[in-house]
Amino acid sequence: MRIVFIGTGEIGRPTLRALLQSAEHKLVGVVTQPDKPVGRAQRLQSPPIKSEISQTTVPILQPARIRDQDAVAKICMWGPDIIVVMAYGQILAKSVLEIPTIACLNLHASILPRHRGAAPIQAAIVAGDRETGITVMYMDEGLDTGDILLQERLEILPNETGNSLHNRLAELAPTALLEALEQIAAGKPARIPQDSTQTTYSPKLSREAGRIDWNEPAELIERKIRAFDPWPGTFTQITSEGGKVRNLKIFRASVRDHSESKPGTVLPNESKLLVVTGRGSLEIEEVQLEGKRRMSAADFLRGFSSPRLHF
């Protein structure tokens, strides 16, 4: 089958690589987001998907808006049987969904209908889910609402971070897609409507989502610390003896027994950074003070004998 791949994020690279190497199907084009300026120098940086095919002859399209007529016309010229979408970052209009002769397939990093939306990987960890996976679904005009073709599942590990789960799901995605394409080629693909009563949503994360609310239970805060690593990261604020307020990033923590003190209170301890939460307490293990290097909590405490946390 002739396939067009539409994607932007790093998570789609293994799937794109599998399509490039496929002997059964032909990758006839790739659509990704435009290059963007990054850093202080504002140098243009290519999306990961563009970098993946930089040494190939596969044609690439980088429209500012995929629904624009020129972009739709160019995709039509490629004559795809299947369009595969993964982590693209734009909503596909009906004019794009209708281009392929067989189907538009989306690879979503959750077990739909759970965690529809932009941040399903982080949402699964925050929710304390025991498993997640890749859903291959037929795209429609809704937000991750299409019928399910198949799902591949994996266990969420106890120490899972957003980064580690992202990478594991990225490696699982090609298996899911190739199985889906095999079913389509055989003429017997499944088509299972989603149970809308089981729907949850995972909206796009902002940096502010990483601000710790010490009134929340310790278990939930600890899951957020892992889920939001590396983006958006979790942070709180400390006030030094001179009254200066600075952000403190938190990279690792463990749940400890309950304390009767007010949430956000730092418990007296010379070697451990223990903070009271709304239920239980957290031992903060690895931090980075604004303007400083990443360090252990023990090293941090040697410079701050009595930090006061703000929430």
C-alpha cells in the first residue's frame, strides 16, 4: 500500500523508520511541522521527523496549516492508500481525512477511550494506571474519538517517568501499526466503536502544571514528579534567609509516613529533605535550585539549613 506519514514528535521516529524499511508498503510522502527557531540565537531547528528522513529521497511537506488548499493538493498528488498520523500537533480537516483511498489511521499513546488528548503518557502515570499502550484507530473529525482497529498494551513500571514511558511506547508503536496494516491488507481489519462512558481527557500541559500543590496527597505528588519528567518538570519555591524567593525543581522523591504538620512544612532533619503534604509526606531526593546545578537533596541541605517551601 502507498502510505503517507504525518507526524512531528520524537515518539513517531521508530514508526517512520519501520515504514521506510518495509518491503510490503511504500512510503510516498511525509508531512511535518515547519522548522522553528530555538534558543537564544533563534536558530532554525528541524522537527525530529524531518531529521529522520533527511538522508532519503522521500518527499516532505511542512505546511504552516495542513488544512490549506495547497497542502491538501500536494498530499492528494502523492495518491496514498493509507495516511498514518502520530503526534503531529495539528487537527486534520475533513479535506485531509478524505484523501486516502482506504483509511486515515492515528497512533495514540494510550488505551482509548482513556486519556484522549495531548498528554496521554503523563496522564497515565499521574492517574496511577497499571498499564497503557498504543491504540491504532480510524480517524474522524473528533478528538481521538474514532473506531479502534487494534491496541497493543504494556505495563507501567513502578519507577516509570514520562521520558521512559515515552520511549517504550515509541518502540511499541511500529509493532501496532504493522499489525494493523497486515489486517487491512488481508481485508479483515477490526473496527470497534469506543465506549464513550469510559472517556477521560489529558489536556496539553503548560509549565504551570508542574507547580507542586503541597495540599495534594504525597502519592499523587510523587507520581506527578515522575510523569512530568522531563516536561513540564515539577517545581516549588523556597525563600532563603535573606528573603529571596527562587524556584526549586524536583526530580525524584519517595512517599513517607504521615505527619500532623501543615502541608508544605519542612520537617527538621539534618540529612533528609522531608516535606509534609495533604496526606503523608515526601522525602525529596534530587533537586535543582534556580541558577544552580542538579544535585542530591543532601548537598542542597548543606547550603540551605532551613528552607521554607511556598505552595
